[in-house]
Amino acid sequence: MGLLALLALDGLNLAALAVLGFLGAVGTVAYNVAAPALVPTLLPATQLAQANRWLELARSAAFSAGPALGGALVGGIGAAVAYGLATLLSLLAAGLLAGLPPEPPRAAARRHLGRELREGAAFVAAHPLLRPVLVTAVCFNTAWFVLQAVYVVYAVERLGLTAAGVGMTLGIYGAGMLAGALAAPWLAARLSFGALIAAGPTCALAASLILLSTLAWPAGAWAGVGLFLFGAGPILWTIATTTLRQAVTPNALLGRVSAVIVTATFGARPVGALIGATLAARLGMDACLWLSSAGFAAQFVVLLASPVARLRRQPEAVAG
């Protein structure tokens, strides 16, 4: 709404855009922390995986369709209409969330943010399943943003893709996310719970090696295949690990645990982007592809060596 108001008043500038972007990011992180903690209060444990699948399916569809729709509106009608539609959709989302049943009243107690975060971090660090999940996610996000830092330039200069071609490969990434979310029930019925979780790191490693191979055999089609796998596998990971976190964490700690995991994984992203940009400036884009592949290999090894990969079924939900 702030962006739309600034556009109407012709007051939009880079500083205002940065502030609005920061506020949007704060809201996104708050939602990502609160949503996983809220779902178990609304549904029984047996329905968590299905609920997480639908949430990821909706997110994947929005990720795939949003940029294309926004680009079409900006190009065909103008930015103001696109921002107006975004505002209406945001208000609709807020209205839907406001319609959720209220939580039962709790006894008033003094809260201490730092202490609660330490409690969440201690729980994750001590848990034999959540600890490797967190390390895997940090390795993945760091490696992914090392790659993201150079992908567009690499695709244009080395793979010979046009702007439309780059957009198409990113669209294929979104299609991979949709495919992964749609395939999740079919795969869950045929794979162990640990294998479903391991599909994310496995697909990510395979995708990084495919992109690495374009150093020798530059082809835009290979980039599309790699990005499809980058979309499909990690969505399965997100669905399964969110369900795992909800099952093994007491409800009283779930918000704190989610906050720790989101902070660590989101925090790895700017670190990866900084590493990628610095490495590309000093050693070139090839080094970024090699380093990102090493990072994806690390997350694969961490997960496969942990008890998470050997889970036969979803753990029973803990009390509390």
C-alpha cells in the first residue's frame, strides 16, 4: 500500500523503495516463522503433510505465475495497475488470515525475546533430527545464492541466452516447484519418509552438476533441466522437513524453533550472494559454479550421513 501511495504522489525514490522492501522482507520472515507454528494447532498430526503440501503448492503457483503476470501488467498497462493488484491481493490475504479461529487464551507471562531464541537454538542443536536438517538448509541456501549471484550473467554471456531465454529458464524453475508439490503425495506413498526428505539435497546436487557441465558443453537446455530439478527437489524437502519439525517439536517451542531455522537459512542467503559476487569479481564465474557445486555436495553428505535419511515414516507427534 505504501508503494502504491508513493506512486500516486510521485514520491517514489530509491531510499523509499529500500525501506518498503525491508518492511516487506520483515513481513515475509514473520509469516514464515508463524505459519509452521500455526498449522499444528488447526489440524491433527496425520494431516500435517497434506496441509504443508497445499501450502507449498500455493506458494509454487504464485512464484511461477506472479512474475509473468506482473511483467505483463507492467508492460501492457503500467506499473501502477500492477502495484494496485498486488495491494488488493495483500489485503485479501490479510483478510483470510484474520478469519482464522483465534488461539485459546493463555496465562499472562513475561516474555524475553533473547531467552526464547536461545531456547529454540538449544532445542535444535540438541535434536538428532533437526540439527542436520538445519545444517543442510544452511549449506543449500549458501550454495544456491553463490550460484544466483552469477546465473543471469553466466546464462547470457556463456550460454548465449537472450533475456527471454533467461526468463524461460527461471519459469522452468517455477514449473519444477509446481511439479514437486504435485508429485509429493505419489512419492510419499512409495518412498520412506527419509528418502522423501533426501530427494531435496539429491536433486540439488544433481542440478548443480548439470549446470557445472555447461562449462564444457554450454547449452541453455541443460540450464533449464538443472533449474527444473532445483525447483522440484527442494519443494519436496520443504514439505517433508516442515512436517518433521512440526511433529518432533512441542507446540510451545515450535515458534521459537521455526524462528531459529528461518533466521539461519535466510541469513545464509546474503552470505552466499556476497561470496558469489566477490568470487566472480576475483576469479570469474567458473569459480562460482565450482564452489556452489561443492556446497551442494556438502549438504548432500550432511543429510545422507544423518539419521534423518534413514527414517522409515513420519515420527509421531510429541506432546505439548
